[in-house]
Amino acid sequence: MEYNGYEQEYMLQEDEWDRDLLLDPAWEKQQRKTFTAWCNSHLRKAGTQIDNIEEDFRNGLKLMLLLEVISGERLPKPDRGKMRFHKIANVNKALEYITSKGVKLVSIGAEEIVDGNVKMTLGMIWTIILRFAIQDISVEETSAKEGLLLWCQRKTAPYRNVNVQNFHCSWKDGLAFCALIHRHRPDLIDYSKLNKDDPLGNLNLALEIAEKHLDIPKMLDPEDIVNTPKPDERAIMTYVSCFYHAFAGAEQAETAANRICKVLGVNQENEKLMEDYEKLASELLEWICRTTPWLENRTPETTMAAMRKKLEDYRDYRRMHKPPKVQEKCQLEISFNTLQTKLRISNRPAFMPSEGKMVSDITGAWQGLEQAEKGYEEWLLTEIRRLERVEHLAEKFRQKASTHEAWAKGKDELLMLKDYEAASLTEVRALLRKHEAFESDLAAHQDRVEQIAAIAQELNELDYHASAAINERCQRICDQWDQLGTLTQKRREALERTEKLLETIDQLFLEFGKRSAPFNNWMEGAMEDLQDMFIVHSVEEIQNLISAHEQFKATLPEADNERQAILSIYNEVQKIAQSYGISLNLTNIYCTITPAELSLKWDKVKRLVPQRDSALQEELTRQQVNERLRRQFAAQANLIGPWIQTRMEEILHSSVDAGGTLEDQMNQLKQYESMIINYKPNIDKMEGDHQLIQESLVFDNKHTNYTMEHIRVGWELLLTTVARTINEIETQILTRDAKGISQQQLNDFRSSFSHFDRKKKGGMETDDFRACLISMGYDLGEAEFARIMSLVDPNGVGLVTFQSFVDFMTRETTETDTAEQVVASFRILAGDKPYILIEELRRELPPEQAEYCISRMPLYPGPDGVPGALDYSAFSSALYGESDL
């Protein structure tokens, strides 16, 4: 049998390390006594012994005899001569036999043993002890020294004042030896009466009981152990290994107990996962059932405020209430898949949730929720637009009606006046032209009246709640309009009869009116432009406004000349009136504008110009600040956006072209996850800059194609992708560890799956899967292939996922615990009885697993049972779903 790599390395280290340590006289003394006793414990079986370890092995005869006793094999016939070369030949035969067992002897030669070299002789005996007494010790995948240490730790763990961490100082007080004896033979030692402060008494007691009752010779000197600061490790290990071999029979029961603990632990963990699934599924279904009717209610409200409240509630639902439920649903599906994987790889029946709580039930309820949600927002927006339209039309009707009523108020009384009868020619002509202007105004108002009637008709069609009042008001307006038309016609006829009597007209007033009105309109337009609120979004736009303003200022001298020309017309009227004795209280019938009004408006225009200058400069400064914000945001976005894309591609690449072990892949994904989490402050800083931009009302940015929403969506997708990829690797690790498959097997599975996943959809289609099995040597008939497809594609979707493929291959290549193995383990604990007692469970199993068995194991029904006997066969069958227990 060859040492594995680890053990060879350990042996080399032991030999090289201990060369200097053997120079310690105390350790050499302990090794002499221990190794001599150990050798004699085996040589006695051949009817001999040694007294001096470096002298009695010099001729090689007893050394060869020792090897034959401990190995059970025959060595070559020794040389019986007494010459030095005979002795060297015998020792060489012994050393060659040790080397043939996979032990590498470092610097130990036959001449040194023949010469009685104490250090070399002790090293050789220690090598023999390691190979034949310690190497084969195996505890939970650890062997040799580590396995022996783990065995001691496990056996002494429940005992007070015992903490075995090594093979030197941990044994000085003797309690560890006493604990080992008491653990396997509690009838030999009363551990509760031992005193930690009496190490010599403890050691003497343990060594005497071991020699008397366990046939383990005294290999240690208690005084040497107590008085040495650090006892010799080799001596302690040699003596402790005798305890291990003496109690080896008890290891079978411990192995059986470990198997039961493992099975029970898996069962308890699975039950906890089932309870968590049922609770989360119930809560999620209750929320879906409560939310769906709310989304299905499409009863419209009568006011905009109520409908906006509904829209705000819906948006709160989408932003705050639904996202956590999406995460819960995803977690529920992941938990269900993980539970089914654990049950499958532990050879347990599949988990069947309570009625109505299957993943498909939750998916169906969720689809119903999304179906109800699908048109809800669109319906809300349609209703809001309809209400906006109705309220807008109603307000528009009121405004137009009020404007028309205000315009028409008193018009009928003016049209019935007889003022033209006592008027002068100028006044009559003025009245006539005024009447013509009124007729034009009246014609212009025709469109408004028609619009009012049309709006009223549309409100009736839209079922406006105040349609009655609208109709009544509209009818009044129409009746009044008809009356104004009749009165207007009568007054025109009267003025035209009077016009023939009047001939004089004031041309200057007419000219004043013609020129003052456009100038007045120009000034009013200028004042409106100068006071107009401007909205710009860039430096270029505000600079264009500044340029336009400068152009406007350039026209002011020309406008001032026009103003002075208009005022000179009015001054000429005054001169004519004075010259011909006309009343100075003349009224310009063509125009209501006075020179004083023109002057006031002109002064106002001159005051507004510098105010406009100041406002434009302030806006220019603000736009320059906004431009800096745009550039700052773009600089970050143009770095973060590609970074997120690169990480996404790396994660996807690692999942598709996976190389190395699953742990390597998991470490790499964990590094990606850590890198992503550490990158979060950059996203937060960008959110802060984005908030500053929004507060500044900046809505566009020509310096980047990325928006904050692009970054948010990419970031959330990156977090979700790395979490799901890690979950997939964890599931593969769980399957690999539970099934005991190697990393090379997993790599082969991945290679075969990737090769036959020709469309790179993450799953093999039926024909591709058949080709994969054929390439791996399966002889497939239609019935056999149908059976395999029912295992890997139970839902019949026509696609075999990688997890299903791995589960199938591991079932083909590995073994799992069965109910029969668990029954056999319980039979060992019960001492071959068909039943087991409560005290036996509590003695052999940890407290938690023991109480778990006691609470669930039925009473033994057989006639050969005793009171309190439990039926472990029925319990084991129930663990694997093979009974109705």
C-alpha cells in the first residue's frame, strides 16, 4: 500500500524536524521507554522481548521478527552468522521491507542500526509505528496523525477540563487518558471523582487500568510526563494509538451513529425548508388574492382628483408594493428548486406542497395578477384624459361665454340710442364708422358664438354632469345674439339716412389714428416681449435671445422718430382748432389713443430695456452652470455604463465557458460580487449628480447617450445576474458533494452539455440529448429513451437543462444512502436486536438527533420486544418515503 502525497510529505517533515529534537535527553528517555514497551507488546506474541532498544536490534533478528509480527507477513530468511556483515544484511532486509511498504527512510542506514546509534534506532522504530500503527487510522476523511487527533477530540469532547489540541501538553494532566477509557469503558473509571490538580494520580490511574483491563502495557512514565514542560509527541502518539486499536471495535457503532446523524440532519433541514416554503407561499398567495380584485375594479370616478388618487395608488403599488413581492416569488422558486435538489440527491421523495401552494399555483395566481394589472394603468390614463377633456371643455365654455357676455353687455341699449339726431356731420360720420367697426366686431364674434354652441353640444355628448346649466346658458347667448343682429341692421339704416346731411371730416384725426394705432401696437408688443417669461435649456438659446434683444435696441432711435412724427400730427390739430375757433375738447372718433398714453408707454418701454438686459445676463449665468452639471454627469455615465456592460459580459462568459473547479468558479463569482458591491459608491455619487441636474430642470445632455434610468436598469440587471449565477454554482457544488462525483466528472458533464447545446439556449433539445447519450455509449431503445426523458424532462417541455443532465448522470455513476443502510446502522447500535431502546439512542447519538428519533420512532410491535422498545425499521422506511409513518 502506497502513502498518498500528503502522508509522504508528513513523513519527510517528521524525520527532518525531529533530528534536532531527539537531542533532548528528556524526550529521548520517554521515547526509549515508550518504544521499548510498544515493541515488547508485539514481540511477546512471538515469545520474546527486548531490554535495550539500541542493543537488541543490532543483529537485525528481533527487528525482522517484530516486522513479521506486526505485518502478518513472512520476511526473507535472516542470516544466522555473527559477523558484522551478517548483521548489516539482516537490518537491510528489515529496512527493505519497510521501504516496500511505501515508507521513505531518510538518512537511516543499516550500519547506524548495527552500530547502536540511539537517534537512528529510535527514528526507525518511530517510522515503523507510523506505518503500522498510525497510518491506517482514518476518521472522517482524515488519516494518520490528523485522524488520530480528530478521534481523540471527538471521544473526549463531552468531558470537562479536557481539550485535546496536540500530542504533548494536552495529555499532561492525565484527564484525556481517563476520558478515553471512560468513554469506552465507563465501568472502569469514575470520571466525576477525578481532580485536574492531581495529574500524577490521574496518569497512574489511567496507565494501571489500561495495563490491567485493556492489555495496553505501560509505555509512559507519569513523573516524566508531569515534570517535562513539553512531553515527547512521538511517545504520546504511540501510546494513544494503542487506545485507538484497543477500542477499534467501538468505532463501528460510532460510524453507524454518524450515518444516522447525517441522515437525520438532512431530514430535519429538509423539513425546515418545507415549513419555510409553505409559510412564504401562503403569504404571497394571500397578497395576490387581496391585490387582484383591486386591479380588476374599473369603476370610473367623477372628478379628476379622485382619478389622480387612483393613479397615484397604482404607481405606489408598482414602485413600492410589487417589487418586494417579485423578489419573494423569485426566492420561493429558488427555495423550491434547492429543496427538490437536496431531496433528490439524498434519495428522498420529492416535496409536494399543500393543495393550492404548488409553484405552478403561485405562477398561475401571479399571471392572473399581471393580467389584471395589464390594462389597469391604460384605463386610468384614458379616464383621466376623458375627465381632463370634459373639464377643459367646461372651463373653455365658461371662459368664452363670460367673454361673450361681457362683450355683449349693454350693446342692445347702445344700438337703440337716438344720439345721431342731434349730432354734427363729423359726429354722425364718426357714429357711422363706429357702427361699421361694431358690425365688423359683431361678425368676428360670430365664430365665438358658434364655438360656444359646439362646445355645449360636445359636453352633452360626453355626458357632462352639469349639462343642464350649460344648455340653459347657451340658449340665452343664442337668443341675445339674434336680437343684436336685428338691432344692428336697424341702426345702420338710420345712420345711412343721416350721413347725407353731414360732409365734414377731420383728416388729421384720421391720419393720427392710422399712424398712432400701429405705433401703439408696436409699443404694446415691445412691452410684452420685454416682460415675456423666457424658457431656455442651453447656453446657445440664451445667447440667441441676447442677440435678438440687441437687435431690438438698435431699432429704438427709428421708433422715437416715428413717435415724434405722430405727436406732431396731434399738435397740428390743436393749431387748426385754435385758428378756426373750434372747441379744444375735440374727440378723435377714429382712435381712443391720446398723446399722453403714447408718452407713458414710450417711457415704460425705455425702463423695461435695461431690466431685460439684467434678466438675460442672469439666465446666461444659470445656463453656464447647467452646462457644467451636464459635463460632470456625462463624464461619470460614460465610465459607469461601459463598466457595467463589461462586468455583465464577464459573468455571462464565466457561466458559459466555465473552466477549473466549481470552487474556482464560485470564488471568481464571489470576487465579481464583491467588486460590484464595492462599486456601489460610484452609482450613489452619480445619483447625487443626477438629482442636482433634475433640481436645475436640465432635461437633455448631448455629452452622453446614457441616462440615469439606463444606469439603474443595468445595475439592477448586473446584481440579479451575479446572484442567480452564484445560486447555480452552489446547486452544482451541492450535487457534486452529495453524490461524491469528482471535479473531472463535472467538467466532462459540462463539456458534453455545451457541445450538444447547439443552439446555446442553456438546454439540449430532445434530439441533441439522444445524440449526447449515444456518444457516451448508451444503447437506447425507444422505451428506454422515453424512460430517461421522463426523468430529465418531467414537464415535457422538450428541453433538458444542465442541472437535470447532471442529476441524471450522477444517478448513473454514484450511490446514495438507502433505507436498508440506515436499518443496518440502527441494528449495529441495537446490538443486533430488531428493536432499539431509548437509553441506547441517547447514549450513541447526539442529544438533538436522539430526541428527534425518540419523538418520531413508533413502538416495536413484535412479540420479542420489551417495554419502551422502538421500531427503527419502520422509522428508517418512513425517512425515505417507503411507509405511511
